[in-house]
Amino acid sequence: MSVSHYIVGADEDGMRLDRWFKRRLPALSLSHLNKIVRKGEVRVDGKRCTTATRLTADASVRVPPLDLKAEPAAPGARPVARAGARGRSDAQALKDMTLYEDAHVLVLNKPFGLAVQGGSGMKQHIDGMLAALERPDGTRPHLVHRLDRDTSGVLLVAKTRKVAADLGEAFRGHLARKIYWAIVAGVPRPAQGRISLFLAKGEGMGDVRAARKAGPREAPRAGLEKMRVAQHGEADAQHSVTYYALVEKAAPQLAWLSMKPITGRTHQLRAHAEAMGHPILGDPKYGGPYDAHHPDPMAALPATIERKLHLLARRLILPHPRGGMIDVSAPLPPHMQKTFDLFGFDTGQRDPIFDAPE
């Protein structure tokens, strides 16, 4: 073993030294890193540094001899997937999901039930799968935004940190137009409208319904956090705005809505749909539980309609960081396609949500 020198890549410009080590040498424990940095064995352009030192592109990082085989694996650590069979299957799965790709961005059609990021007990998720696309220099794709696990559709990924930062600015600057399709219980009135509510994190079921209509509170279901309608000025309350438009209906059972969120709050569309009295079909958090006062809207529907969330991130439009526009649409997931076919909904018609304000 000997001293190694690494050159900081353009995609690593501005990265903290400890995060750089986590990317380049994931088997190195944080305690060992702190030790060799404290002893001055790690140098950046020949100078002493700390784990919080910010790196610049083309800088040289001196790394002392390391016996990484002796390093204990970090809890939950996952090796770079591209090196083995798991990586090959992840890479192929991502290829199968791809709606659009160029040198800077990747747009995926996220399927129902696949998480975007990991969590407790989560064995597979998009963020982990992206490791299969990591390049030899350590550059790997980055998520730009999120979708709920059971929401299908358009998911934007940047191929470098710089592009991810540029796209993130577009989202924060409200330059991204996001359009969702949902099948909801009942038929909302009016046919087009604006939902403006304050939302805050809450636990248990029925919180949004209780805020909308006084009545018996249902018992919370353990482990299911949801958003609740809050009051202006309440701690952690965030303003949320969604425009919606009725596309087609099968009155009085259900309706196909096109929805355009102006803000991007957690579970925003699901909470907004329930708050106006028309929960999205198949929603386990915001569509129940049900009792004599609040019957299950799916009980009266054909049994062939699957109890899966009927929410699709249909279309994403935003400026491309290298010029032009990104404009990508996702097809209906299989369970929603079956519902559309059952009621004869035509996906080829004009989407009225384009008449909504920006």
C-alpha cells in the first residue's frame, strides 16, 4: 500500500471533504477519517485540512495508505451496484423506465410502489438504483425532486451535481410546470377551481376530514403520518395552492381530474383532494378509514378497479439548464389504464388544466 493522490472532479466542486470521502471511499469509517485528518495525513493541495474543508475542482487530495478491508461496514451501507449482478439489473430497470435522456438529464417513468428514496426497511429505491450509473470518476446521477412511493409518473434526474443545482433553482423559482392526473371519488363542483390551504404534519387518520367537517374522530392507524389542514400562523403550517380541472366524469361515482400544484408540499394533492371531499381512489392515507358516517367510495365501484393510488405525475415542463425546454409526459400506469378503459376515458383529449393560471 502507498500514498494515493486523487483529483477532484468538476462534479465535486464545493463538496465537503467528508462527503467526498464517502463518495470515493465508502468503506472508510468516519472515525478513521477523522483520525487521519486530525493527524495531518490527508492533505488538499499539500495543505492541512478538516473534514469540513470545501474542495474545488482539479484540487489534489492526498490519501495515506488505507486497509479498507479491515474497516467495518457502515450500518445500511450498500456497495456500488454497477459492479455486480444487482447493478446490471438496476441499470436495465432504469433503462426500461427512461422516457427521455440526454447528456445532462434523465427522465424516468417511476412505477407504482417503487420508493424514490430509502427509509426504514426499504430494500430498493430509485436513489439506490442510480448507483448503477455511477462513472469511474465518482460522478453519479442525482434526484431533482420526489414522488410518493405510490405515485407513478415523471421523475427528473440530473446527471451531475451542477445540473441538479441548476434544475433545483428552476423548481424553487416556480419555473417548472407540473401536471398530475387523478381519479377521485365523486364529482367536484365547480368543475375548475383553486384549492388554497395551510398544511402541517399530523399523525393518524381522519385529521383532514375532521378539519373540513366537525364529526367523530376515527382512531389513528399506527405508523401512518399524514398532512393535516392547519390554521394560518400555526407552528409548521405551510401554505399550499393547487389548481384543478375536471376532464371527464362518470357521475356520481368518480371523476378524472387534472391537477397543477403551484407549491410542492408533502402529500399536497392527496390532502387537497380529501379536503375538498373527493379523495383520490386507492389512497390508503387520505381515502379512509371508513365508517357509517364516511362510507368507502370504492365499495360501490366495480370490483375490477384496483385499490392502488390513482395518481399520475403526468407531465413536467421546465427550462433545460443548457438551453431549450424539457417537456416530458408519462403514460398511465397499468392499474389506472384499466380504470380509464372501464369508463371509456379518452387520454387524447385536450387537458383543460392549461387554462389555469401559472
